[in-house]
Amino acid sequence: RILLARHGIGNGTPFGVVANVRKFTVFPLPCRPPPLTFICARYHVVTSRQPVLIRDRETDARFPLAPETLWGTMKHARSWLGVPILLGDAVVGIVSVQSYTPNKYSHEEERFLITIADQVAVAIQRTRLFEETQQRVAELEAMNEISSVLRAALTAREMVPALLDATLRALGADNGLALLYDAEQATFGEIATRGWFAELAHALSYSPEGIVNHVLTTGKPYTAREFRTDPLTREQARAQIPSGWGGLCVPIKTTQGVIGALVIAVRLPRIIQPNEARLAQTIAEMAGNAIHRADLYEQTERQIQRLDALRTIDTTISASLDLRVTLNILLEQTILQLGADAAEVLTLNPITQTLDFAAGQGFRTNAGTATRVRLDEGLVARAGLDQPIVQHADLSSADDPRAAAFADEGFRAYYAAPLISKGQFKGVLEVFYRASHRATPEWLEFLDMLAGQTAIAIEIATLFASLQRSNVDLAIAYDSTIESWSRVLDLRDRETEGHTQRVADLTMRLARVLGTSDADLVTLRRGALLHDIGKMAVPDRILRKKGKLTRAEMAEMQRHPQYANQMLSSIEYLRGALDIAYCHHEKWDGSGYPRGLRGEAIPLAARIFAVVDVWDALCSPRSYRGAWSHTRAQAYLRAQSGKHFDPHIVEAFLRMMEEDAAVKNE
């Protein structure tokens, strides 16, 4: 018969019968260190690596008869010959023969049996090489499958279940667990379960106890004969683990450390073999590197998206002067980039010392729009100049006047970032989650950036509003000054008193009919009010003369547009008013003064004003004539159309007057 070692040669090594010449049966035949009373012949073959020839056991005192040597007919053999099966220097088995006749074997049979042992050794070596090759091919196929699976998954969330399924297939198992671990937060992340592990998923949490946590802490694989009775198993979990299951737990590592664990379970009597353990470790290492790369990719993508969000917010702040528009876009990006359910901005009211609702998104009710929180109450009281971001994991236990509103919304996790600009507290950016949420340092840093952008937006909007108020106040002051100048002119020339205000109002009406923009109307009105500002340089003896002016006096009077140009051209604010003040005496046919401009070379504002100015002058009494009727004045305008006046403007003006008359008659 031939006996081969099951796991290698050594003290206590069990053997199994591979071939029994007469019976061809296979049964366990242990050969362990013998008692002190006798020495086992097979044990001597193994330890000495030499053949043992017993010619007659009854006369050979070296190896007393032992019950365990019986086999075959179970009678006591008289002759016995055994030789080692050697692979190099290692004994991998024994070839032995026995006979019930003494002196049956000699050295000739010994040499023959050695030849047989050598042939068996060659066969064993070939078989082992074949098995190792098959095993290696299977491992390579499994690793190739794992590699393909990991490449197909784009995120760590997708990789974990794919990794578990591929590993179970590679090891021929159906029950397992794969999870990721966040060492900084001491919590489990993505978890995948198969088989009876699914019933344990809800109870999985990080603890310094347990097999998984032992592997995560030590970074070394751990084999359990049976999970339920293993000394490292958490006491709380023993009752939930089915009996008769053992297996292996290996760490998922990266160059940065342990990031997870992989557990494979097999039903007894099967145990995880060393080659299977090595394969599982190799797979875990591949997975660790792939997951790490995926995490880096996700982080890069997230950073790019957040940078793009900040750019969008910056662009909005620069392009829009409406704070509501800016805040809505900012809140939209906040919810999108932070994965939040809702967010709102509360701005400080320095008068009431309250935080008032400014903008919000993601709310199911309208309760938030009426929010007004005192600075010294609730969660926002902790957000201030020297306070970090406020975090509250469970709003159901929060002491806040808005607790009922939070409950109606179903909010659970809460964050509040103070809005600080130039050292001044501007308000609070609040972020809400309807499920539990764990903030990472990276997440908190980005929230702080968003709060900074929000504070800048509020600061810019406040400055712009203040600037607008200042501009409006300044414009009102300028216009009041201009109106005062126009009244001074009217008082100086009593015959034209009230003329300036009338022509300014009528010019504005006509300009609107002609489609002039609101911005140009402002400039046009100022020009109308200052149209005769140049007369301030004309002497009273000429301006207030009751009789007909001499040629020299008329020439001086006609210089007043040039005087207006000299007065106003150096004032940037009033430069637009020069079109009327300098050109309102120009005529369509080029016969006007001071420059003799013709047609559309005359500014439009001056052409509009010229029609209105002459109309008001004709319809107002003078010391040298009475006021003309509207019919006569209209006839004059028609006669001067194309000569003094722009025909298109005359037509529009007369149509406007007819409409006014119709309304008045009605």
C-alpha cells in the first residue's frame, strides 16, 4: 500500500491510504509519535528518510508489534518493508508491503520498492504541478474577472457589491460581507451583504470588539473555524450568527491604510484553504487600490463641480445687482453640491436685532418665509463672529422656537454657517437634511466657502443699494438745482415766466410719443429746463428791453446758445443737456444759429424741443403781441415744416395736440 501525508510531514502528521494492493480501500491511518513502549516502523521511515526492512517481526526487537500496524486481513504480519516517497528532501508518503511469512523480503525487494516510490514521487509531483497550474489559472481567471468588475464600476458605492459578488464566485461561496470604513469618523460607509449576512446588516456598527473590527484595527486577515463560537465574535452578535459556519475576514487596504473588510463564510466541514485565503487577500488588495482610485476620482470630480459652482456664484454676484436672484442661485448650488434637502439665508436686521428670512429653497411649507429669530435664541444664537459652523445631528431634540416648523418639514440634521464680511456679522446660512447626515471636514470647508460667498453677495447688494440711494439723492439735488436755475431765468425775464416748466413738460410728452427711452428722457428734461441758461450772460438792458432790439443787440442775444455751451460743457453731469441748450435755435433748412446745422445733423432732442419752444412762445402773450390761438399756431408749424422744423416731429406734435383736444372736448 501507499500512504501520503495530508498536509506535510512532521510530528503528529496524519496519513491516508491511497492504494491497498489487496483490498483497494481508502481509510484514515494515523501515524503519530509512538508511546515510549514501542517505536512505529512507519514513523522511523518518515523521520530517518530511509527504508526499513523487517525480515521477521517476532525476532526483530527494533519495532515491537503495534495494533495500529494491522491492515489487510488484520492479521499480524511477519515480514514488513517500507520506503519513503521523497520529493527532494521532503518525505511526502510511504510505500510499504507486508507478508505473513517470515523472511519474505530482502534488499532486492527493497531496491525494487525504492524504484516504485520514485515513480510514485514523480507522479505526485506531476499531479501537484497540474493541480497548482489549474489552481493558478483559476486564480488568474478570478482576478481577471475582479479586475473587469472593478473597472466597470465608476464609484466606490458600485464597487463594493460588485467586489463581494465576484469574490464569492471565485471561492465558490454564497454568503459574505463587504464594507468600507472611515477611520477618521470611526464609522462604516458602504455595506454589501449576501446570504445570511443580510440579516445582520442592520446591526453592523463600528466597535472595538468583533472579528471585522479586529481586522480593521490590525490590518491582518483572520480565519475563524466557526464564527458563532470564535472568541473574537461580539457577544451581542453570537445569537444572530447561524451555527456551523466558519470563514475568513481580510482587510481592504490602500497605501493610506485600511479602508474596509471582506468576509467570506463557508459551511463546515469545509474550511478556507491557504490558497483560497491568499486569493481573497489578493482580491482585497486589488479592490483597495481600485476603490482608492475611485475615491480620488470622485473627490476630483466633486472639487471641479464645487469650483464650477463657486464660479457660477461669482458670475451671478458680478452680473446681477438683485440680491434675491443672487441668493436663489447660491441656495440652488448649496443644495446641489452639499446634497442637502433645503437651505435658507437669514439676514441681520440691525434695528430689531433679529435674523429675518431673505431667501430659501427646498421647503415643503411656507413657514420659513415668515421666519424672524432673535439673535439670542435658538440654534442661530450659537452662530456669531467667533463661532464655528453650528451642527445639530437631531433637530427633534433642538431647543429652538422653530422646532414645530422643523418637525412639519421632517428635518433631522441641521447646520448653520455665520455670514461674516469685513468682520461684521451679516446673517446665517442654514442647511437642512431630512435624514441623518455626517459632515466631513471637506464638506464643512465648502459650506464655509458658500457662507463667505453669501456674505459677499449681501455686502455688495447693501453697498449697491446705498450707492443707489446716494445717486438718487444726488440726482434729486441736481434736478432741484436745475429747476432753481430755470426759475431764476423766468424771474429775470418776466415775459417768459412759467415758460421753462411748460416746455419741459410738453417736450417730455412729445419725446415719449416718439419712443425716447427713459434714460434719455432724464437728460432731455434737464436740457429743456436749461435751454436758456446762456441768457444769464446776456445783459438785462438787452434781455428786458421792451422795444425792438437793434442789430447789435440781436447779435448779442443770439450768442446765448454759445454762452450755454461754455457754461455746461465742463460739467460732466450736464453735458447731455447741451443738445438742447446749444442747438435749439438751429433750423431744419440750415438757416438757424449758432452753427447753421441742417436736417438730421441737428440733435434729435434739439429738433423736438424747437417745435415745443416755438409753440409755447406763439401761444403765450408778449409785450409786443397777444397770444396766438392754437389753430393759428398749428398753421404756422405746418408752414414751417421742412424749413424751421423736422417734418416728422411736427406731424407727431400736431397729432398729439389733436388727441389732447379730443380728450378735452369729451
